Amino acid sequence: MPSEPLLVGRVARAHGNKGQVIVNAETDFPAERFAAGNVLLVEQAGKDAIERRIVSVRFQQGRPIVALEGVATMDDAEALAGAALKMAAEAIPPLPARTYYRHDLVGCLVRARGGAEIGRVVRVEGSLERSHLVVEGQRGEILIPLVEEICVSVDPVAKAIIVDPPDGLVEVNETKGFGIG
């Protein structure tokens, strides 16, 4: 059974008059995900998803500018604004050791090395070099740097992360909502 397609980017807007689109990448590997020949699943609200092959790509200020098969005019490209661009999980190669896909970490239970439960990962933010876990704790979200010195055990299959944070890190990184009286 095929896996759920993985989000790799979103169409920001049309670029030029030949059907190209500027993409906001949602991956740490944009050059690999947006290479010519790759097939993307284009999902738009209220419409059936459509597979489109990447015809050409170039990067401008770090963002991919992509030409997709079947998107030939500025009007075609403008109609894709906001569309999610996904790839089949099977088309994405394995990562190097101690590197994880964001979607594999979401839902992981985070515990301190001593066993105390901190919370569950709700998302991962930041670049590959500066990623942090956003953990839903009992008193709000907690930001935990995703580095070996703090995240001492990461097991996406078991949905478990063991952390050894420096004293005060969890408390200082708790975000609390504001009350209105």
C-alpha cells in the first residue's frame, strides 16, 4: 500500500508569462525534490490532485522557480497559487544517519532522560542546521533544539525521543498563551 504523499513545497505565485511558478520549499533538500523529471502531486482546495512532471527548474534567491508539464501560460500558473506540492514517499531517498524527516518526528513522545514526560512533538521548525522540536507540553508549547547533545535518543519508528536538556531549557522555552480578563 503506498504511503501518504509528503509535502515538499507550496506555490507562492506565478513567475513570468511562460507558466513558471515560484515555490516556497517545505524541505531541507530543495535541489533534490525540485529536480527536472521529478513528479509532483499538485493539490488545490476543492479540486482533484493532479500529477505534474517538473520540466525545468532554476533557483533565484534560494527559491525554486519551476516549470510544470501542462502549465504553459501565466493564467495557468496564477491558478496554482497556494497549491500544495507533494511527492510520493517512495520517491524520496533515505536520509543520512541521525537525520530525520519532519513528518517522522511529529507525534513522537518526548521524555527527559530520567523518564519524566515532557509532551508530544506537534511540528519541527527551522532549517536543517538549526531545527527545533515544537512540543505540546502540559503548560503550552516547548521549543527544544534538535541537536545530539540534547536529543540523545531519537526513534521515529517507536515514536519516542529522549532528551537531556540543560537545566532550565524546558522552562525557559515554554510559550504560554496570554489571558484576557
